[in-house]
Amino acid sequence: MFSSTLKTTLKRKGFVIGGGAFTFGGTLLLQYDTDNEYKKLVKPTAEATIRAGRLAYIGSLMAIDYGRLKRSGMSTRELQLEAEVELNAKKLEIAQAEYTSKHKVDEQTAQLRRESVRSCAEKLAKAEEQLSAIGGKRSLVHARAANRLLELCRANG
């Protein structure tokens, strides 16, 4: 009853109603949807908003954790091992680039390059094992961040 009265009143005032829209003089004034169309738009938008909120929350927690880690500092041994890991990783990267270069080399040079890659990889592995053995605050923060990201992925689907 109400909708028919509204339509009649709007028609008398010069509004044209049709195709799911109210128009006046050819100008679209209000687009309306059926309940089904409305639900199709609102539900995905709400879900996306919730996922974005979760992401922002997890990101802020991780930023706080890493900020605390930076302020709290680490032991001298932990800093030395981290520097050693970074140095060995760079050396391995360089050795791999030399080994896989497109320049033709003799068998002896190729063998030396293979040994260099193997040696650098062993040094890097040893340094990483030592760093993980002492544990420290950084590995705990990394583990917590990884768990949070995993839970975020599970929650967001």
C-alpha cells in the first residue's frame, strides 16, 4: 500500500519511476536494489572490511613487537652471528653468480667455482645453526610473527 502511494505521489510531482530508479527530468536521483541484490553487495563488502581490519591489527601487533625488539637490543654474540650470516649469504650469492655465469670456462675453473659455492653454503649453514642454537629474542619475535600470519591466512581464507 505504502509503495503504491509513494509511486503515485512521486509521479504527480514529475518523477519517473522505472527500471529500479527514480529519475527527474532525465537525471538519476536514486538507484534502489531489491533485497537480494543488496545482500549480494553488502555481504562481500562487510567481509572484505573485516579481513582488512584483521590485516591491520596483525600488522600493528608485528610492528610493535619488532619495535620492542629494536629498543631492547641483542647480545654481542647474537649481533656477531647475524653479521656473519649476512656476510656468508652475500658470499654465497656472489659465488653462485660466478658459477652460473654464461662465460665458457675450462673444467678446472668450473670445479673451483663449484667448490666455492659448496664452501660458502657450508659456512652459511654453520652460522645459521649457531644463531638458531643461541635462540635469542629475534627468533622468538620471528616465530610469533609467523604464527600470527598463519592464523591470519586461516581466518581470512
